[in-house]
Amino acid sequence: MKTISLSVKFVAVKFFLFIFLIITFYVLTSCDQLNNLVNPTNDAENGDTLWSYTLDDNFNFSRSTPLALADDGTIFFIAGGVDYGPIKLFALDKDNGSLKWKTGDLETWHTNSNIMIGDKGNIYVTSGYHLYSINPANGEINWAWEVPQQLTDENGNDIYTYGEIGPIALANDGSILLATAGSGSYSRELYKIDISGNILWYRHLYLTTAGTQMTVGKDGTIYKIDYFTGDDFYSLIAINPGNGELEWSVKANHNSSAFEYIVITDDGNIITSIENNVLGMINASTHEVVWQKELGGMKCLIYYNNKMFIYDQYSGTSILNIKTGEIESSSLSLPQQPLIDTKGRLYGIISDWHPHLTVSTSDENIIWESKLEYDKNSLTLSYDNAIYMTSGNKVFALRCEGIQANAGWPRLTHDIRNTCNVTKW
């Protein structure tokens, strides 16, 4: 029979005692210290970089396209090949910035719409004449819908309808709304597409500029700016989401810097440009103009807690009270096209010449700043105390104490899924 020496027994006892102490430490400290050893970013301060992802030299960011965030925190962005190569959709892990997947080539080198995440998690992206439904788990294409070459109008005539896709939005029932846009001799249409890629209805539009936003109200009504050829003016049109029929319209003259934005207030009213350099609020029930305010320029319409932030590159940011339509403050040095957190703080870019991410209060009190390499950035504020952004050829995750507000209209596309729908978060 073999015997075990006392020295070996002593070593074994020390080993098990060490394990016991580790377990005790783990329980008594509620895992915090151990977690910090594994994940040191827990101690990161506001503005600290948590991780960065560098884009391959063969790709360029689509900087005007907002990042989108899934429910599990996955970050989606679009990048196109150099020399106008086709775009791809990329997915990054929120914890470390690693690449989860990227799609194959989509149709063309650009998109005219947002990356949008549907109610069931599928991602909707447009490129050229196609709308793609993409599986969030692996980046595989569920289906690709192509704009019809020809449709029949209300008079029974065949019309040519093949044009590039412009804005998209999410209907209350989860269907996809999209409009064809841009130049060319074709009939522009507004479509409602179900989640399997089938046309539910379509209606004729007179004019849709690429990038012009479409917005969905509380009851599902679709709001769009359209041009009425016979009357020679622009109007805000309200479309029935069930059948695509026109419910009502209000004159809303074209303003090149602001008419693309349509904002829905907490009580369902609509704020948009109603004359050149005139902002107005329209009652959704009576369709009457509640108030109107002449402004020198309008570049950004978002609001939180009854305060609307309107950016003009010449005079800075103004704050307007949406209940009264009166300017409360003007010529403020506040971020351009800001994101708003649950405490009303603004996150955005504040300088074109020496760009930096700025976090501030509405009274211009800067909380913290982070210098950027370039100014054309896409920012997204998460629910996980992180802000994601592009700068140069990188995607960055920065620590911040704020989380995305789920009230008002806290970013241009309303929410981190980019639905442009007041009921979606």
C-alpha cells in the first residue's frame, strides 16, 4: 500500500483552503471585484473608450446612415466598398466590438434610408431598387423585394414605377413602409410591404426627394410631405395605414433644410415646416395649425420634455417650447442633431472645424467632451450606458452615464431601431 507524505497532505490542504477563500470572497463581495478583474471597463469614466472596431481598408462608412441597435445590444452599420463598391451590413458585439457577421454585397454603393429593425428583430436595409430583410442571428438575407417595373394607377392605366427606394418607416402592425425617390422619369409610389415581402397596398406620390423622412403617428397614420402638381404647392399628407388612402392634407411649403423632418408630440400632434423658414404644429384631430413660428433656419427637429431643439449652422441651436411655439433660448452652443438621454442631456457634435463629441445640458453646461478625428459621424446612445459612434475608419464605444430617452422624439429617427414611429422603442 502506498502512503502519502505529510508534505503532500499539507500542500493539498493549502490548495483547498485557497479555493475556499476565493469562493468566500466571491460571495461576500457580490462578484464585483472578481468581475472587475475580468472586465476592467466597469471602472471606466465618462468618455473613456470601451472598445473600437477598425473597418477594413476596402470599405468606407456610410456616415449619413444612423447606427441601429438590436434588443440584445448588437450594433449595426453600413459600409460600402472603395471606388463605389456595393454596400454591406455589419454587426458588432456590444461587449467587445468584435465582428459578429457581415452580409454579402447588396445591390449598389449607397442607401437612401435608415437601417431599421423590425418588431421581430429582422433588419431592413435598402440599396438601389431593393429592400432586404436580414436575419439578425447570422446576416443571411431572408428575402429581397424589388421595386415593380410597372403598376396600374387609379384610372386603370399602366404606369412605369421603377425608381430607387428612399425613406422607410415601420408601421404600427410591424409592416414596412417605403417610398421611391430621386430623379428620373417614373411614377413615385408609397408602398406598404408585409414582413414576408409582399405588397399590401401602394399609392401614387407626386414628388419624394431622396432622404425625405416619413413619420408614423400614434394611431398609425402615415405622415409625408408631398407635392401637388395641380395646386402647385407642397402639403403635409396623412395616409390611412390600412388602405393607403389620403385622409387629409395641410399646405406645408417646401423648405430645403427642414421639410424632411416630421415630429410627433406626446399628444399626437405634428410638428413640421409649414412655410419657408416657418415651423408649425398641426392638431392631428382638427388638422388646424395650432401655432407657427418664423425661424432663420431649421436643420434638426427633436424634442424632450416639451422642449424642441432646432439647429441652424449660422446661428447655433434654439430651444422652442412646443406647447406655446415660442423661443425660450437662441444662439446656443449645443450639439448638432443631438441625442437625448433620460435626464434631458444632449449628446452630439458641436464643431465642424475641430469636431468633438459633446455632452451638455440644455443651458450650455458642458458635462464632458471627447475629441474626434472627423466630423461626419453617426451617433447612437444605448440603454447600456454606452454611446456608439463612427470616426475616421473606426466604430467606437464610449462609456457614458446616460441612457437613451424613451419619451418625446429624442433623435432624428425617433428610436435606436430607427423606425420613425412614435409608438416604437
